[in-house]
Amino acid sequence: MAKDALRILVSRHSAFYSPLIATIAASFLAREGLEATYAVLPKGRHARHMIRDGEVDVVQAAVSSNWLPLEQGESDLPVHFAQINQRDGFFLAGQKPDPAFRWKKLEGASLVADHAGQPLAMLKYAAHSSGVDWNKIECIDAGEPDQIDAAFRAGRGNYVHLQGPAPQQLEKEGIGSVVAAVGEAMPAVAFSSVMASREFLSTDGARSFLRAYTESRAWVQQAPAEEVAATEAPFFPGIDGKALAAAIARYQALGCWLGELEITREHYQQSLTVFLHSGAISRSHRYEEVVVPPPIG
């Protein structure tokens, strides 16, 4: 590995994280003189442990990833220093097109939903915000995202809950149709962010990363979706280019990548509200315990 190689880890791989993917794909890091590696969190590992053990430098995660460890008494946790998304990035797809879809249609229907902590908490809150009785939904846990996709392809569920570009690929193949975006049904939140150790954030590498990331985040929001998709295509083998562009265009329209680079107190508090509503955490956690300003300089 080159001396200046930056080790980037993502908790999930999705077009939703285009601001981070494009730092490599669109050469923003290279212009800062940084090479980079990109990997998905290995099954059974915890990103905070990998940061603590010096295995990775920068991780895509969420402020919520700190809350349960804090409740369990952990210390020396990574800190979150820049926002990636200010909107939920999951979609609902149905078995057929439904231009008149309303969230109330989930009542009495079956939904293959992502049961990971944050996706499920946000989905429940979006349903609540739309006046849906969660207990009237047959919510199916099919496992990991690939298993969720496979279950819906095999005919399970009236609806499926996935990040882009998976539902757009289903649509391209004529297997399903995107009917709703979860982010449209609820307020802006601190959904996903970039985290690192406090030690890393004091380095020149962190400041170089932030300059590249700032340019990348603005570019993926403003550039034509087709251009972003073509640039990121090597990161999405097996995904149709038009499906990838459709997912990126929808994220642009949702405003997922708009807003301040800094994780705001308002968005942080809204995420706390979502998690407290779902019962995923037992108490609030101070902003200063989890978030630090971007290492500008």
C-alpha cells in the first residue's frame, strides 16, 4: 500500500453513498495526492473496533452507531465529522406500478423490510409520520440486503424496502416498481456520516480527505446523474447504467446530499427522536459525545 493511501470502509455499498464513492471514482482524492482503498465492512466485524485497531482510516456510518456502545459503557469511540446524507435513502418497491401509492396501503400488506437498526427505525418513523399503524403491516425479515432482494424476486412480499440502485434494477428488469422514497415521508435527519478517530482527524491526511470529499459531495449533487453513474459504474458491476442513473437522479431530487458539511444539532436531534420513537435506544446522547466539526485547515 502506498504511503499516502487512505483506507476507506463503508458499512454498506449503495449509490446513496456516492459522495464518498466519487472521491475515488471521480479522482478527487487523487488530486489531493492521495491513493485510496475502498472496502465494505466484513460480516461479523464492527467498524469502531477496526478504527480503534488501526485497520481503517475513514468509515461511512451514522451517528446512531455510537449510541448503543455508549449505553453499554464503551469509551474511545470514533467521532463523526461530516454529513453524507440528510435524508433516508431507502425506497419502497411494489410488484407493479402504482402512481397513486399511499403509505396507508402498507396496512394489511406484506413488506420485506431491512431489519438493521437504523433502516428499520427510520422506516417505522416514516410509517408513523404517514399515519400508518405499524402493527397492521406483515413485516418480513429475509436477512441481509442481497437476501431481501432475492426474496422479493422469488415472490415474497407485496412490497420491498431497499437502497438504490437495487429497487431501480428491479424496475429495469420488470420485477418491481418504485412506489415511494422513505426520505420523502419524514423530516431531514443525520442519516449517514463519515467517522474516524480523533487522532486521524488531527492529521494532514484528514484535511486532504475533507477537501476532496467537499468537492465530491457538491459534484454528485450538481452533475448530470448519467455522468455520475458512468463515473461510478466500475463500483456497481451487474447494475444497469440506466438503473444506477435513476437511483442517483432520485437522490439528487430528494436533496440527500444538500445541506451543511457539518452534522447539525437539528439533524442530530431528529435522529435521536426517530430512535427513541422506535425504542432502539433508551435515552438521549449528547451531541458533543458523538460529533466534532470537520477538520478544515
